[in-house]
Amino acid sequence: MAASLWRAVMGSSSSGGDDPATGGVEFWHGAEWAGWLTKQGEYIKTWRRRWFVLKQGRLFWFKDPAITRASVPRGVIPVSSCLTVKGAEDVLNRQFAFELSTPTETMYFIADAEKEKEEWINSIGRSIVQHSRSVTDGEVVDYDSRPQPAPKPKSEPAE
């Protein structure tokens, strides 16, 4: 299904910022989070180690970390389509496993260590919340930037 998501988002085979799948995201620099994860293939269910990059609401993966503007992601998941990200050691019976679910599928990943698993879950979780379609920018209220009422003048005590 990840490949189906990929094909649905792709539309074109160009690379870099012009590609519809990348959404104009310059994935080759300034990642919000990046690192190695092991993921299961969609058709051939073997586990493969891939370099993942999380940036601007998209989770990209590549064969290796040497990413340039000309690199073409092996896949991409728009996190706005994701519902949950959580630990999955009990499901896969493997250490450092976690799952990412959409309305139509659940994808599994394995990190190299517990700390990395938690960092991925936290980073992806923040991105899901930030890029969720249920909250638009117009609906987000920044409470710190609202105008504050002027302080009332102190009245003199009656004598």
C-alpha cells in the first residue's frame, strides 16, 4: 500500500522541488528528523534497511544517506494521511519496532535502538498533529500572540 500512496502522490518522475510527490519539499537538506530504519517491502515482504527523512509533513526513504537535489525517493508517505504512530514490538515480536497507520494500511518499521524508536515516534507524531487535515492554519490559535487587554487603572481607596 505504501507504493500505492507513493503512486497516488507521485504523478511524475521528475526529481527535487518540482515533483508533485515531494510537494516542493527540499528533502536533500534541513530535515526535521533523519536516520536509518528497517522497513518491510510492500510486495516482497523482506525487511530492508533504508535512510528516512522527515520534512514538512512527508516521510521520504532512500537506499542511502547520500541525498542530493537529483535524488529520487524510493517512497514517500504524506503524514497528514496517517492516523497513529506507536510501538509495535508485541505485534512483530521484534525489539525497537513501531507502526504507522493510515485509514487503509499499517506499515511497520524497526529502529536500531529504543532511543531512536522513541525519537521517530515523537517526531512523526508531532508531524501528524502539525500537518493533520483536521486543523487548518486558520483554525490554529496562537494564544501567545493575541492582543492582551490593557490593565485597569488602580482606583484610589475611599477615605
